[in-house]
Amino acid sequence: MRVAFIDQQGDAAGGAERSLAILLGALPPDIEPHVVLFGDGAYADSLRARGIPVTIVPMPAAFMRTTREHPVSGVAAVPLAVGAVARVLRTIGADIVYTNTIKAHTVALPAAKLIGIRCVVHLRDILHGPGRAVVRTVIAACSRERIAISNAVGAAFGLAETHVIPNPLQLETYAELPARDAARAQIGVPSGVRLVSLIGRINRWKGHDRFLRIARLLDRADVHFAIVGAPLFRDADFVDELHAYVERTDLATRVHFVPWLDDVRVAFAASDINVNCSDDEPFGRTIIEAAACGVPSVAFASGGTADALVDGETGRLVPAGDEAGFAAALAAYLDDPALLTRAGTAARSFALTFDAPTHAERVAVVLRRVAA
């Protein structure tokens, strides 16, 4: 069965692209993947290096500038984009189309419908307002079955035939980690402090500003905080705002800005606690990555974070927006090393449930059923 896996990113890889790459590496042998991307670059090259066929379909610039906040800004370019994807799908000879991101859903689903190819949608986002209405309408009209990365994502779209399959991990990747002091030295953090880290791309909805306010509430000289990542896709000005906040407060000696790491295990190895401060986090991939490294997480109970940790065992969930409660949850771990160790051990065991082969087989079941 030849499956066209379609994603909008060809260069910088976010969580959706990383999860797709893991899925592609674990697919059962009856599924032949062919990846279609809307741009070229490092991500496309990484797939090619693994022997995965990749076709690039350049999209109109107006369409690629469309955002979830302004979903109709590039609508005039959609017919051209749909036609371009349809031509590629015919050339590939795809039996099934699998779409992985919002822009992929928007143009690849109608393209597949146009030429009579069945579709599976992998839902990875929580949308609101007009953006949700537009994407939901396209998905409902053009796809047979859906996969959601969390119960919250599935509920956000409210479509029948939606199966919750959490994101995968390549567990062997986390079997060996850098030593704590070496990891701290690599990211510029002193070895004799406790480190709380927010790791991943920097976007406004990810709540880095909340993270800094929580850091101020946890006013301890021996507790440092790291923001690890870069403003992929948008919100570059947000980074300047975060730096400015640190400079005008008393955080300058305790907050570390760490550039994007190709090997994110370094950041987890350096950390005592991982955090997620997002609004409506669809899942929280870094939560399960931290767990695989034996690092517990504290997160707001907003969106799909409840599917990524076990509250009170592998980490803590705090009511959405409760920054004081978040600081208190961090303090509870930092004040009790034995509790922190137990949570880290439980997190590592919980991470085993996200293994890539199991994830890939569950996705394959859906693909086979739709094909049949």
C-alpha cells in the first residue's frame, strides 16, 4: 500500500514533523511511504538520507503566509495549491493520502477528494474561531477517518471516526544521556543549582512569559531557569520581549536563554524539572521526551497535557492560568529530592508506553482499514 504522507514543512521541523519522522521509521513493511512537502530544506534532506522518497510541491507565498489567526488571508491561492498537489498525487500513484499539518489538511484533502483517493487525517492542533470552522469543514468533507494525538484534540474537532493515538518516541534514543555536569556546561548553566527548563519552539501561545513570571515567584538563588529553543515559524519579536522582561527584573542571573539544540537530550539531561506553560497544548511532546530521560514535568491542565503525564506520579498538572499554584508545584519537587527522584523514575516507566513500533502499528491499522 503506497501512502502519500503530506506535511507543510520541509526545512525547520516542529513536533508534528518529528513525530512523522519517527512514524516513518517504524512503519510495518506492507506500507510504502512517499512524503510530499510544501518546501525543501533540512527536514526534507533528513528524510532523503534515510532512503524515504520525497517530492516537493512549492506553494503560493500567500497561502504559506496564512496563519491560524488569519485563516482566510490566503484563500485565493488555495485552488492553485490544490491543483498542484493533485497532479503530484497522480504521479506518485498513492493508494491513501495521510495529512499531518493544518496547511496539508487544507489543500491535500480536497486534492485527494478531487481525484478519488481516500484520506486519513492526523490531527495535531487545537484551533478556535474561524480557523477551526474552515479546517473542520474541509476535514469532514474529505476524509474517512481521523487520528488525534490527544483526547483534547479529538474533542476540539468533534468529528466521528476519530481515534486517539498519542505521539511516539524512539525510546532507544534516550537510553544513553550526557552526564549532568557536561550537559550543564554545554548550555551554560552552573552545576551547583537546580534547573527548571522550558524546551521547544518559542511562540506566544507556548507561555514563555508565564514561565518567567513563575520564575519570579520562585525567588531562590539556587534555582535557575532555562528557555531552550527558537521562534520557529513566527513570533521572533516575542524573544526580544522575553529578554527585555528578564533585564528589567531580578531574573538576569537566574534565567538562561539557550539556542535551538539539534540534540535536545542535552537540555533534558541538564534539567531537574521540565515544564509546559502553553495555552491549549495539543499534547506536549517535550513532556514525554523529558519522561524518557527520567525528568518529571509540571504543566497547566490545558488541552492535551493530561494524556502526556500522570498527575501526582510522573509530574503535576496545575489548573490553567494558576501561576502561583505552578510555582508551588515546582517548589514541592525542589524541596523534596526523594519525591523528585520517584517522579523521575515513574516518568521513565510511563514513557515506555509511547514506543514507536506500537504507535506505527496503530496508525497502520487505520490506514489499512480506510484502504479496504
